[in-house]
Amino acid sequence: MSQEARAIGTAGILAEMSDGETSAAVSGDAAESALAFLAEMSLDLRGAAILDSAGSVLAASGDAARWGEDAAALFEVADRAGDEPVEQVHVGTEQGEVFALRHAGLAAVAVTERFALASLTFFDMRSLLRDLAAGGDGRGRDDA
Amino acid sequence: MTPKPHRVLLDRVSGYADEAAAYMRRRRAFRRPFARLYYRGGRAEDHAADSVAGGELFVAAGRLIEVAGKRPKA
């Protein structure tokens, strides 16, 4: 799926990376591994996606094209709501919760059950992106 | 009579656990939908569901919830 996911581009949607760091090329395999690790850590997780700075989906649980489009739409709406690019988005609804985060030139979007702990979810997502940007597989191991 | 030290500790831990449980019950009962944006430096902004930005955020989030589907069963 990672090859398919990588091929899907949503050009320019995440151009406004708030931390200004540019990530080295992150492999789809590393992103897939990171996503699997996030699912292991977050029991409330329903699905998630990891995107690069150009908005291309590196890994997604399910329909990568839909994840790419919908994540782009969320960031676009969020950026328009304020006077500067947003760093984190948290939307809680009756149907579930949405977390979106830009970090280290990458972006992650996750959907969880209601009442997931926001601070922990954002912490896990941030750790994962930091590790991916540093060339790891999102698990924070040195041997990755 | 002075209670044994471990009793004091147990009572205190039980008290904290009860308070935490009550807090979670209240949170489930009263929490309403919200849209919150965070910016660099820790600044946060809430957007009401009946505002333009809030409405758009809920629509965009709803699409993501739809694509994520239900939680896979263990």
C-alpha cells in the first residue's frame, strides 16, 4: 500500500509547515511502520495517516487518496481560520475526535474514539514525526 | 487511635481515584463538540460550531471520521 500511497499527491496543501524544518525523504516503509506503532500505542485509534511536506500520503490506514484529500481540506480550513499557519488541530464531535499535527516538515492526522486523551495523542504523534524526520521508523529506536 | 500508615496511604490513593473517576463521568456527561486550533508558542483558539470557521472545521473533521471508519476489533 505504501507505494500506492506515495504516488498520491495533493500538491501544495501542506506547504505551510509551521516549524520550517524540511524533512529528508521519508520512505513509505518507515511511515507504515510508524503508523503501525501509533496504532499499537493508542488503543482509541480508529485510523491515521502520515503526509510529507508536499501533502503526499506516505502511509494511511485505508483509502490513502481520501486521507490525503480530507487532511488537506482540514489543514486548509484551519489555516484560513487564523492569521498564521496552524500547528495542531483538535476537533471533538459526537462521532469521534480528530487530531492533526504538523511537525518537522511532516504532518500526521489521526481519528480516535471520543474522549481520547489529547495530550497523550499529540505527544505520540509528535514523537513519531520527530523520529521519522530524523531517519527512524517512528518507534524511537536507534537501530532503525 | 492513630491509623496505620499504610491505611492512610491507601485512603489517599482511593480518594484520588474516586475524584478522577467522578471527573471523567462529568466530562463524558457535559462535554460538547469543540474545534480547537493551536499555534506556535502554545497559543490556542476555540471556534464555536456556529461560527463560519467552526462549521468548516466540523465538516472537514467529519469527513476524516468517515474515512477512518469504525475502530477495528481486536
